[in-house]
Amino acid sequence: MTSRPINEDDLQAFADGVLVGERLHEVTRFLAANPDAAKRISSYQKDAALLRSALAPVAAEPIPSRLNLANMIENRRPAQKRRLAPMAAAAIVLLAIGASGGWMLKGYSLPPIEGVAALAQEASASYSAFAGDRIRPVEVRADGSDTLKSFASSTLGETTIIPDLSKAGYRLMGGRAVPTPHGSGFMLMYDNDNGSRLVMLTRRMQVDQDRAMVASEQGGIHGWSWAKDGLGYSLVGMVGSEELHPIADDIRSQI
């Protein structure tokens, strides 16, 4: 069945980080093929990141007692019915959390996924979108020149090291810039003699700027993700976590 065209609602949902599943992959492919749209969405994401940063001190404050649902119900109930208030308040709180993912703070809500968890999800989406492409899986091919490295550095805003995975039997195919809900990222793709492909996604981190390596799994795509000095890295592929772990360690030692 033909998927419906990408519209503005899809792009806004992508910018807000609420797209999941196949639609996330479709929008990722659309933005990769439409640089003007990708630039606009990246601008939205940067504005949202600045807004979250500005509101972070307020978000850390405890909920005022006057807005606590249990207190509000307790104050409104007749005295003879107040013994039922705790159960009613608990039910309302559970419904509120389920509906909004948390209480709304001054009209804004914090995103549900951040840090290396979000990075791992984005790397898996990039793998799903491009690893199966046999015609143009990468935007800039590895040709022995400095073109790919310059492209990566300009995307990430600083000098970038391209890891060598030849010890693990993987060749560098090339890379491409990819939009994410948290800003522009750079994707590298590798393959081996068995046709297995790996994807490494790198982007700047607003959350988890330094984070130890953690494992992930999404739809059969396994990965290891970490962050150092404000940059996040996620290596993913359709291979077992045990096989990926030493490769990810090798990358960490090179960066």
C-alpha cells in the first residue's frame, strides 16, 4: 500500500520528536532528499532546544502545593467524603500522566526521550532508512580523499575523526548528513564481505554530554551508544550486541 504524502503535520511531529515506527523512517528519508525542508526543521529543533534550556530551572521546581491534585480534591470534598479523596486523586493523577506524559509546565512539556536513548533511536531510524538502499545508501562516498571528513566536520561544526573498522572486517562506504529531532547528525556506513552493514550516527548532545556506553535494541537493530565532550555516538546494525561491543570499543579508542 502506498504511504500518504509527507505533510506539514508530519514535519512538525518530527521536529517535536513524537514520530515513531515507519512514519519516522519515511520522514527521515524525505528530509534527507529535501535539504530546504531539513534546514527549516533543524531550525525549529534548535529553537526548541533553546526553549527547553531556558525552562530547565523552572521544570526542576516541585509542583506547587496549590496545584497538587490530591490537595485540590481534598479541599473541595465535603468533610464526610474526604476519606475517598486519596483514591480519587490517585486515579486522576494516573490519567493525567497517561494522557500527557507529565504535568504541563507554563504551557510547555519536556520531551519524552532525550540523551543517548534518543540518539540510539535516531541511529536505528537512519539504519532502517538507508542500510537497505543498494543504489545510494550514502551521500558522499569514501574515495580516499578528505571530502568525507570535511563534510562530516562541516555538519558537526568541528574537526571530525572517521573511525577505521578494518580490524573488524568492515570497510567504510561513506556518509551523509541526516536530520534528527535534536539537530543535524552525521551518519557513516560500513560493510563487510558478507554484506552486513553498520551505521554510526554522531551529533551534538544537549543532554548526556558525557555518558558511558549503553546498549540498545529496536526492531532487531542492536546498538551501543555513548557521549564524550558534548558529542554523542551510536553504532547500530543487524548483528548481535556481543559482536558490536568490541567494535564500539575500538571506535571509542580512536575518537
